[in-house]
Amino acid sequence: MSKNYDLKSAEAAAVPAPDLFYQPPAPKNPAPKIALIGCGGITEHHLKAYKAAGWEVAAFFDPDSEAAEARRREFYPDAKIAASAGEVFDDPEIGVVDIATHPEVRAGLIEKAAAAGKHILSQKPFATDLETGGRLVKLAAEAGVKMAVNQNGRWAPYFAYMRQAVKSGLIGDVGSVHMVLNWDHTWTAGTPFEEIHHLMLYDFGIHWIDAARSFFDGRPAHESRGHGTSPAPSPRSHDLAYAALARFPGQPIKPPLLAGATVTFPQGMATLAFNGCSRFGPRESCTITGTKGTIHAVGDICAVTTVEIHTADGVARRELDGSWFPDGFRGCMGELLRAIEENREPENSAADNLKSLALVLDAMKSADQGTPVLT
């Protein structure tokens, strides 16, 4: 038998790309009225998505009334400006609240929204610790409301298509996920983001960490081994997390802009590398390898447009329509609205998102203490 020392692969034949549904979900019937609580910069993309989908935002609230008025004037001039969040929760016409505030005030707002019987879409992370997150999930369930998290990367076209390819069994059982990102995140200088030490893992990287975990889903979540006596399942779907931070030479902002993480799951491993101080040639790549094939996606940061699926049959290349902004935001709210309509848990439910939050928190802990975190 000849030895393949140069690691060359045989040229693969081109095969048709599978027709997988990766577009943002939407309800089949008219959606309930939405209220937006928190009207900061990112909500421009929320509202562009909702407007394009034909969903009505009927009320706005922000402690800065000028911010709320600006959003109303630009997108929904017939909506009202609420004097308080409580006024939103007391409004019988509002069925869904989009909570897009800073993390430290989200928990209290989620509690009040659930008590008022409003379905909830929360900005990520919906909680800053697992105990609070678990309590909020329980409160929403007891109140009979659906609660989802704005993990908008789930419906970036390339992530959505890759996830559907995995769910369809096209590459067999996933054994590894490898993600590498190089881009310039120094625009955060002088903003509140500069005060987040774990800017790479906690605020930005959570999208890719959540995506990596979602690619390993498709089988029952791995239960914890000996974590306390509570009968509730552990939010951790992984076995071990190891992460590290470093500063890029001459970087102009405070948080370390280099981060790497390795996560082992019961059935494989994910590796992630982030360089937020790459001024030239921004690039993103994601490779998912399974027992029957491999998926590659490479392109502009947050804007990959081509996905390749390599199997024994050949290589299939799919050019994708749409973009993360606004499709990711449309997908998050659309999935919640569809789940309300069908009386089921949304794919981006807070209960599911607890697993991604646990992974991020473990990675942060590992980076801080310099050792792996075994769960």
C-alpha cells in the first residue's frame, strides 16, 4: 500500500447541494403585538427585521426617553412611548416583550414580564449566572409564557444552513468543530464594551460558542455527574472547558483581544480562536467534521456566503441568500412567535441557552484561573 506522506486528497466530483430550509422562521398567522424595552444601538437591527417581516411594535420604553422616541420615529411612528416598563407590562394589547437592556437589569424585567403573562425575547446573555438563569427559566414555565434568547447567530444564513445539514445526518455524527476568526474589534474603544474584561468570550464569542454547541446537539444532552442533589438536569452539555486570553502587541483597548477555547463534549471536541485586533484581511472559518463527511464555511467576518459539504459522493457547494444582519434578528423573534403559535418551546429557548451560558462561564473561569474546568 502506498503511503500518503504529502496528505493530498483525491479530487472530488461536484454534486448538487442539498436543498435545506435555512431561512428565518415566521408565524403563519398574525403575530401578537411587540414592545421593545431598551432602545440602544443594536435595536436598530431588531426593528429593521421586525419591520421587514410585518410584525407590529406597539410600544417603546427606555429610561432615556429620547432614545425611545428616536426609535419610534424611525420605525413605528404610530407606536406609543411608555413612561415605565411597568406600563408596558400592564398593557393588555402587548403579547411579547423584547428586552434589550444591559445585563444587570434584565433579570428583574424578565421576572415582571413573566408575572404579567408576556412572552419574552431577551438579549444575550439573559442572565449573568446559572442560578439566576435557572430561576428565570422556572418562573417563565410556571407563568405559562415562552422565553427565548436573542442568540441571533443561530439564524445567520451559513450557521443555519450548516446546522440543518448536521440535523439531516448528511455528515453522520459530529466529532469536531473548529472555528477561527480574525477581525478588528478595536472600534469598542471608549464605549462601555471596553470595560468588559472577557469581551472576546462573553460578549462577542458567545455567538460562536453557542453555534459550536448547537452543532453537537441532536442527541439527549449529557447529564452531569455528581453535581449536587437537585433532581433538575445540569445546564452543562459539555465535559471540559479550557480557555486562555492574551493581549495583541500594541492593542489600543483594555480587554485582551486574543482568546482561545477548547471544549470537549461527550462525543467530540470544539476549538475556537479569536483575534479581535486583526486590522487587515478579516476572515472567518468554520469546519464541522463528522463520521460521514465534513462541512466548510470560509469568508468575510459574520458574512460567509458559501458552504461546502464534502462526503463520499463528492463536494456540494451552496451559495446562500440573506445575511446575519437582519436575518439573525428576524430568526430569533420569528422562532419565538412560531413557538407561541404552535405551543412548543422555541429552538432558542432560555432553557436551551443555559447550556451555552454554562459553557461561556466555564471558559471565562478557566481563562481567569489558568486551568481547565471539568464539569
